[in-house]
Amino acid sequence: MASFSFGSGNAAKLLRIPLYVAGRIGTLLVPRGERWVFGCGAGIGDGALALHRLATGEGHATLWLTSSDREDRDAAALGLRTVRKGGLRGWWATARAGVIVVTHGLGDVNRYAISGAFVVQLWHGIPLKRIGLDSPATTQVPQVPGAPVLRRLIGILYRRAAQRIRVLPAASHRSRGRLESAFALGGDRVVVTGEPRVDVLSAGSAAQRRATASALLSAAAGPIAPSTRTILYAPTWRDGAADPAVPDAAQWIEIIRVLEQRDAVLLVRSHPLGEGAYAPPLPSSRVRMLGAGVLADVTPVLPAVDVLITDYSSLAYDVGLLAMPVLYLAPDAEEYARTRGFYGRFRDVAGDDAAGDWQALLAELSAVLDDDGVFAARSQRSATLSAEMHAFRDGGNTRRVYETIRARGIPAPKGAV
């Protein structure tokens, strides 16, 4: 079942308007300091963690704002200083921060204490599906009297919130245009630096990346033999609607048969905002769950994956940095294009052979796993797509973002030479 929709989220946002007003008044009275405060809507990870590590290493005072016991434990394991983002302590930490770093939205920290801060929005993927103000889903509200007026109000609030962003990194000039449009940002606030979240896919040697990723993956999903091929299935969020690609019992039997015949494991990672019922009717070691509850950030384990299956996820752009074959399962591509929309055409990314059901998908997967030539061709297609969207692949994106922030008036840490 979907756990979140724009409609319900926007309804809650409208009800919180008095809290935003009170928070705005409060931030006028509280002076900001030099601390960097971080938050991430997906947990402890993503580009926020990469930038946190760099800023801390440079000597800045840093603090991570959490929202759950799980995040507290994950942060403690990494030695991060934390405060819960809700309540007075979270408000105070956000209100006193000089730099605020988020990856999803201003609610990654305390949303009522943003005014006056230097906001860095790292975002969490190169847009394939339309996002922000480019998508009608963003301003959805429940179907109540006055809904058109409420949608316009949500649009105004979204634009005002986006105008607080001072730096938004883009992976390339192509991606930059999409982000400028989605967030209604002009000038020099969207900068082509590369995204910190994918540095882990470029830093070090391929062997080092594979070994580190394999260890992380085994800890999260259980041991996988080196000879076993690993397939990651990552369907995206459908704005609160049901996922049409969830297999039925007969399809699960066929999926497991293909995996067994080719000594492969399928890792299922539903979107954290809308986890589908992806569980076979009978338990099988060939199918393992890798949702956000198991692993907050999937990017660091990608070097241990052999094939990606997705529909509209930005992972399709990222795994090309590893020259990983990508297969597309998109039974609702036409409807999704009409209701949510894509940047460009879906076929320009997925090609003309995107599967419409599991039967077609499994035929493509079997060909990729059985034929080295097919595997190589899919790998090259993936690498070419990635090269069009990632301007950098040197592991230095985080450093470029940090230098951009510093160049825009953020002081060096006290005591720095």
C-alpha cells in the first residue's frame, strides 16, 4: 500500500500555515551562527552524508537532524552528532544554523525555522519524470470544495519555499535546465558541479568499489556468493497510486524459475514513499527485500549489482557510471506520461523495447544473463545514457559543491588557516 501522496501531504501543509508564520517570526529574533545542519528525507545517507563528511573534515561545526529511532541508531553508528528535527530542540538547531543542507525538501530539517538560512538543496536524483512545478502531481489536494483555489495556494507556497534555495547542484547542463524549471530558480543558483550522492560510484578502483559494496549488500540482504549474479529491481513512486507491476502468484513462480536457472538473486527495492507488496507467495532465497527499512541509501551498494530493472527511476542514469545494463518494466508508460509526464520522451531513455509485463521483462533478462553480446550492448547503451547526463565522473562532486558554497560567502571554520 502506498504510504504517502501529494494530496495528503499538501492538505497537511495547508493546516500548518499558522506554524510557518510563528516560525518565521521566531527566526527574525534568533541570530544565525556558523553551524552546518543536515537532513535527508531518506535517512542517513545520500548526498547529505557525503557533504557532511567533507564539511566536518574541513573543521565546520556540523549537526544531523533525525526523525526516528532508526535514524538515531544509524547516525550513532557513523559517529554523527544528532538532534531530533521535531520539537523545540530541532527548531532551535535549525534556526541557529548558518547553512542548511537537505536532499528532498525543507522538511528534512525543521521546516518552521528555515527563514534567513543559506539553504543547499542537493536533491536526490536526475529528473526523468517531471518534478516540482513541472508536474501537476506536486500541487494535488483532496477533492473538496475550493480545490482549484487550494492548488493555486500550494503552488505559491512551493515557489516561495524554493526561492530560499541558494545552491542546487546539477549533474550536467541538461539536468540543470530541468531543475531550474522544476524549482523556478534562475540566476546562478543551479550549478553544474555534479551530484555528491554519486561520488561513491566513481571514487577508487572498480575492484575496490565492488568489494566495499558487496560487504554492505551482504550486511543488508544476507550473504550472496561471488558467482551469483545480482539483479536490482527498483520501481518508482506513483504519487500514492497502486503499483501496476506487482507480480501475481504465477508471475512470481516464473521469476523464481528464471533466477534459479541462472544462479541469480533479485533484490526488490520499492520506493520508500510507496512500498509495493513485492513478496512471493512462498519464501525464496532468490528474492530478497532491500527497501528503505533495510538499507536507507541504495547508491553505495550499486557497484555490487549486475543488472538494474526499473521503470522511471533516476537510478537508470546513475548506474551508467558503472556501465550496468538496465531493463525497463513500464506497464503504465502511456498513462504515466499523461498524468505525471517526462522530461523528453520515455523511449529516448528506455529505447523501443521497454517491457510492458513480467513475461516480456523476463525474456529480456534471460537474454542479458545468457548472452555476453547482449549484456555488452545493454551496458554500452547504459553508459551512453549516463554520459549524456553526468558531466563529471571523477569522484569530486562533493568537493565542487563545497567550494561553491564557500565561494558564496560562507566563512571558513574558526581556526582554519
